[in-house]
Amino acid sequence: MIEPHGGDLVDRVASPSHADRLRTNVGGGPTIRLDQAQLQDVINIANGRFSPLTGFMSRSDFRKVVNDMALEDGTRWSLPITLDVDAETAGTLRPGEMVGLKSPDGTLVAALDIDDVYKYNREETAEAIYGTTDRQHPGVRNHLEAGDFLIGGDVRALDEFRYNDHDLLPKETRVLFNDLDWETVVGFQTRNAPHRAHEYIQKSALEHTDGVLIQPKLGYKKSGDYKDDVIFQAYRRLVEHYYVDDSVVLSAFPSQMRYAGPREAIFDAIVRKNQGCTHFVVGRDHAGVKDYYDGFDAHRIFDDINHIGIEPLFYSYSFYCRKCDRMVSEKICPHTTDQQVHPSGTRIRELIQSGEKPSEKMMRPEVSAYLLNSESPFVEQRDLKVTSE
């Protein structure tokens, strides 16, 4: 079994007795109410998905990640995992103290040992991470709307949380892959309902590995993206009808989309390494949005950094060729573009929104039928407000 990133799978879930002591220690003291995305970060730190992180990043790790895509100890890491607060809240917090972390509904879910409270330059950080400070970029907009201060320190979850019944934790997928006798596992990241190009890439990767972990990223997304449960249920229909038994594990990666393009590709690969994957699919415009990134920036970034311990599998454009009469890629198809049917995610969403069925050359009928029969399958609005007590 592949080692977790950094060597050890982090476990920051308190035992029942320790959780009781933590509740007592933070009772009556300052607390921070998390938004949904921050809550997901706490859970992913606690269950080891973000190994080797044990908490939110302190100043030294934050700066190193922003500037060099590595933690202070040299371990590769591409995106800051931070907890932001406003100036008023920051003024009440001191290093060495413990603060309680509450879920959006006000439930105490974790304790944070404060190591650092620091200010940062949001514009410079946005430019380094996203390559732009344009507020039309959804990741940049969220970043620039965050609080002026960051809190760093180890977290300890008071219970073991999971997103839903299909959220398999890293310690569980590692056992499952072993039980299935999978020595090689390819991870597939998605934020969309599956179309034929996704299926083609997954099955191409399966030709070289024992199994595939299809793990939709479920959490905050921009308006117009598919809702979480819609993505998951659409994939269940695809796997049921078109995949060999015991070749697929379908799970969830509860996390916001950061739309950070190539940096998010590295981040997503590390998370799948922690889940036990040996390979990771990097497709065209991974985690991109509009035209902020070149379609293959996410491929090139893996060449620009040292090996992170999981093998990237690079895929180009995939499409249905009328002449070949099957799904192909530009690497193997010699025919002209007029023979190509590209299963564009944008085009498919437009068709679904207008009540039209996408062609079977673009999407499997079981999937499109489910989407067309789903009530309000797309994200319409969001609320990322952070409050503190």
C-alpha cells in the first residue's frame, strides 16, 4: 500500500474521554463558527485526507506554500489550508490559547490550539495562487472576501464526521483496496455529472490499473455547477450499467472547489494519495474556470515540481468520432473535426437546463434521464459568511 503523503496518515479525532475534556476546556471560552467549507477542512484534517497537515497553517507554512508550493519542512503542498477571521475576532485570540470551532448550525465540533494569529496580503496571495486578482474568478472572489487575519494551529475533532454514507475515509479505502487485491488504484476527480469523455478516460486508466476510485468533490461550487447529490447519483447510474463489477469504488471528497487550476491538480493528487491511490488522472483544464488557465497547465505543473509520490496520468481531449464510431482521443483518431462530437460539460448543462436530452454520443441515456428528471439539479446561490461568537 502506498504511503500517505509525508509518511503517516494523520488522525486528529479525539477519543471519547479526550473529547469530553476538550469540551470542558473550551466551554465558556471564545468560539469561531465555521462556514461549510471551513468545516469540511477541519474534517479532512482530522481524518487524514490532508496528511501531513495536523491543523490550519501557521504563518511560516502559509508563506512557504504560497511562494514555493511546499511546507516549511520541504514536503510538497500546493494550496494554503487556512482559517480566516475578521480583525475584531483576531484581537480576542492569543497564541497558546485554545478556541472552540463550531459548525454552521452552532454545534461544537473541534478545538484549535492557537499557534499563530497573523495578517496577510490578500491581493499578493491571490496572484500567487490563482495567477490573477480578477474578482470574476470565483476562487479569487472567495479569497478576497475572506477575513483580514488567519489563525494557525493544530485541530482536534470531537467526533469522527463523514459527509454521507458514501464518504469513505482514507483509513477505510486503504482497507477496501487491500480486500479487493488492488495493488494499483487510479483516482479520478470530478465536479460534474459524468459524460462519455469521463467514462472513456476512466476506462482507459483501468486498462493500466487494478481499480479506479471515482471521487466527486462535494461542497461549495459556483452558481450553475451540479449539486452534490446530483453528481453522486448520476455516477451511481453510470457505474451500475457500464462498469465491470469490483472495478470501481465510488466515494466522496467533501471539499470546496477552489478553482485554482494547476495548483489544485497537485492538491487533488495528494488527497488521492492519502486515500491509497497509486495513480491520478489529470485531464484537460483540471480545476479550471473560464479561460484563466491554459488547458494543459495542470499537466505541466507536475513537470515543474518534484515527484509527489503518486503517478499522474495525463489525458488530452476525448470525443466521439463518427468515422471511428466510438469514443477516442486526438492521440489515436486521424479524422477531421467535422467528424467529432465533443461532450462539452457546458453544452450538456445548457441542454439539461432547457429540458433537452443530450445525444447518446455525449452522455449515457441512464445518466441524462436522471438529470432531466431531477428537480433543480444546479447550484443557484451560495452563502459563505463566517461568523464568530
